[in-house]
Amino acid sequence: MYDFKIEAADKATLYADLLAALDGLTAGEPDGIANMANAAALLWETLPGINWAGFYRNVGGELVLGPFQGRPACIRIPFGRGVCGAAAETLAVQRVEDVHAFPGHIACDAASQSELVVPIVRDGELLAVLDLDAPEKARFDAEDEAGCVAICKLLAERL
């Protein structure tokens, strides 16, 4: 059992510490599902103000629910549908301040107000997306995005 207590006065330090902890948790582990599970748990325990943290895996050109922390979630999401589907289709980060203003948003949890989705890509191929939801609008900023992009780069080599 691991007992990480990551706290920092600023986001840059928080994400640097989070990345170091995730590196330690996943180093040498070849199972991608196990690595996503530990990543979801670490994000859930560390990031304040979120109500969902997890992954959707690319299975045959469709996003399929992977390891997560939070309320039960939608199981399958087509590419191009909702925030996760947009990230999968474009391979671009989606940082949405108000999910209710996002065309085609999929409301798995009515409490979610903002969302950050980061594609996990290796050799040009989408492996999965990291999905973070929050119950407040505009919860995620450029520092959250940069921190999560770094986490996903690490995970791309470990899934």
C-alpha cells in the first residue's frame, strides 16, 4: 500500500510532485490497466475540486471506460461525441470551462460543470484519454492542462 500525501503551495509544484509519484508507481509495471488504475487513484487523491478522474481506452475506434475514481460513468463514447470524443477524434486537449455550453456534451454526472480531457498518444496512435471533471465552472486552467499533458506523456510509454 502506498500513502502519498501530495500537497503544494502552487500548481507547478503539485504537478511536478504528482508526476514523480506516478513515475515511481508505474516504473517497471507492464500492465497498462494497472498503471491507469494507479494514475486515476493518485489524481483523485491529489487534485482538489474534482468529482471524476479516469480514463477511456481506445478499443477498436471507440472509447471504452477504463479505470476511474468517482461516480459510475458512461461506458462507451464514439469518437467525435462529447468532450472525450472530441479529444479522441482530434488528438487535441479539450479544456472546457462550461460543459453545458459544449456542443454534444455527454452528461454522465449532472454535477460536472467543467472538464479537461487529454489524449494519450504513442507513435501517432490514440491509446486512451485522461478525463477530469469538476463540479465548478472553469476549474481547470493552463497549469492543469500542462501538468496533465506531462502525466499523459509518461503514461503513453507505460500503457
